[in-house]
Amino acid sequence: MSATNASSISGKRTQRDGDLDASFIAQVLSRPTSASALALLTSKKSCTQSRRRRVAVLAGIESSWCNCDQSIPGNVSDLAGLIVKELHEPYWFYRTSLFGDGDGEVVVENDPRSMFGRHMATLPLLYSGKFWTAGNGAARYPWLPSLKHESQPATFDAVVHFVQGSSGTGIHIGDGRILTCAHVIETRDDDAKADDDESYIPNRIGRRKIVMFPSGRIFIAECRVVQETLDGSNDVAILVLRAELAISPLHTADTMPQPPAAVVAGEAVAKGSQLFCIGNPSNVDLESHEEEDLELDPPTWHTSVGTCEGYLDPSVHMATVEQDVHGRPPTRGEWKAARKAEPVNAEVGAFLLHSCWTYWGHSGALLFDRYGKVVGLHCAWNDRTGIRHGQKL
């Protein structure tokens, strides 16, 4: 999606949030424990069946659960538990990583914002000649932009995380518009439907998600625009901020100004240019068979640096897609050809190739040039070489 197309879409937040259940959702998220949130969601006095169903839809829970028979008490408690897992727990994970738990029991020493303010970032990926691998630790990069953005576009403060179990990141580009990857706007039904129909692309227009800024401000946002293809070469969406949730003690929603906004670059970034990425790696270890969390520092609004490695040759991309469709690994010759393929220019390339460290939850993470302008969205990685892929903008 070009910067022109993105900027032509205007969104205006509205206080007409009755259909969004904004006040009730704020109450759910404000509960300090999962148990207290569960009690609110199962309360006959506070939560009607229709309200519980609407919140479950917002959380992206399977339609079979959203439409379950709530006259059965066990269904009510199970549905409420799913909502807590998809909304309440991610929200408190983000909140604690930014501000601690508020009771002094969890103190954040290296919170994401202060680390960015000190120009600290995770090291770039290293290339061994066969595979791109993660470096070790973080370092100071003086060229990273300042947090003060009066005379320059906002970067860190304009990045949002999606409050959902599957993580995801986006960026506020002004007028209440959030730019992200289309596949971030997911529901739990999507994968099952895709398994049944290989040509299935979800209709994401109208879906609502909760997004959180690093300031702690939190909004309900609605998907308005999608550009998406089956092969992943187009994977972009724009949402519009609607109701802001007043969650104490972080802020008072009605008296706050517009959130900080980033600027989308007007031209493609050149190969070799320095980049930095801000995203949500998630704390779930998807590379292990054990159910355990990862300790990433910081675990949210994580900054990493790297370079633009050029743009992926479309023929290489289509060969990979063809192999995946047929469920087979590449032959030795195919793997060698892909590894040695030279990057192409931005006009014909399928993806922006980059060496910023990312993890499973980084979908939609922002790729900035050294001047703080948005040049791409991290969307995938090549599991055969380790190189990261970004959506061109």
C-alpha cells in the first residue's frame, strides 16, 4: 500500500460507543486479577448473555463458542475464561511490562520506553553464509531517534500492540488510522477455515480489535481497509480508532489529545540502509514442546536494529510458495539457488528483506529508517535461510 493510499483514509473517533461496550470492557480490563475479571464476566447482574457474546466476538474467539448456549452455567464460565485469556491476560502482560503491577511487587527496571530513550536495541541478525541467526544481547545505537518528537515524526510512542492472545503490532499514522499487517486482524476461526479451503482469505473488514499505546492509552479500533493475497505478498490493513477506554489509574480518556503519529516514507528504502524495528515478540515459546514462557528484555515494544538487505526476487518467492503448496521441502538445487539469488530492486521485489531481530509475535512490527520514517511492516521470515521479510509501503 502506498503512502498516498494510506493517507487518503480518514478516521474520526466517536463517543457513540454503545455498540462497542467500551465502558464494560474497560471494567473487565481494569480488574487486577484474572479471577476478578472472570467474576465480572460471569455475573448475571453485570454481564448479560448478549454483552458476553459481543465481547467474545471482539476477542476473536471461535464462533461456536461465541454462539454457545449460555443457559448452561458451564458454557458461561468457559466462555468467560476464554475472554480472560484473549483480552485480560494480554492487557496485563503489556501493562506490567511498561509500568509494573502498581503494587510494587513487580518493578520494571528496563521498561521499553526508557530503553529506547537510551538508544538501546537488540543486535542485528548475523549471516553465516547459509543462515541468518540472532546475535547476543543489546547495545547502544546513538543514531536511533530521540523520544522527543516535536520537530520529527513520532516513532516509539506511535507504536501500538494488539491486545489479543496472538499478539501483533501496528502504527498510528495520524487521524486515528492504525497501519498493520492484515493477518494480525485474525479470529480463531481463520486457521480452521483456511485448512478446509486453501483459497480462503478472511473478510477482515469490520472486525474490531483492542490496541494499546506505550503511554497506556487503549482504544477499540475497527478494520476499514485490507490489501491481502494468498501468497502473502500483499498483507496490509488499516484500522480506525473508535472508542477510547478509560482505565484508571493510567489516564483519563476524554481529556487526552490525539495520540502521537508516525510518518510513512515517500520512497523505498535502499539496500544497505540502517533500519530499526519496534514490535511485540510475545512471551510464548513456540519453538519448544513445553508450555513455558520466554524471558525477553523487554518483552513488549522491543527495539532491534538491522539493515535493508534488498528486495526478494518474485521468482524465488513463487518457487517457495509452490513448494509449500505441494507440502515438500526444496531440493538441494532449489535451496542452493534460493540462497544464492541476488536481491532485486524495490519496484519488482516481493518483500523488503531485513536483518532486524524479530520473533513469533512481531507480525505488523514497524520497520523505520534511521530518520524515523516508516518504510515497511515485518510480516514473515524464511525458515530456510532465517532472513526476515517486510511488507513494502
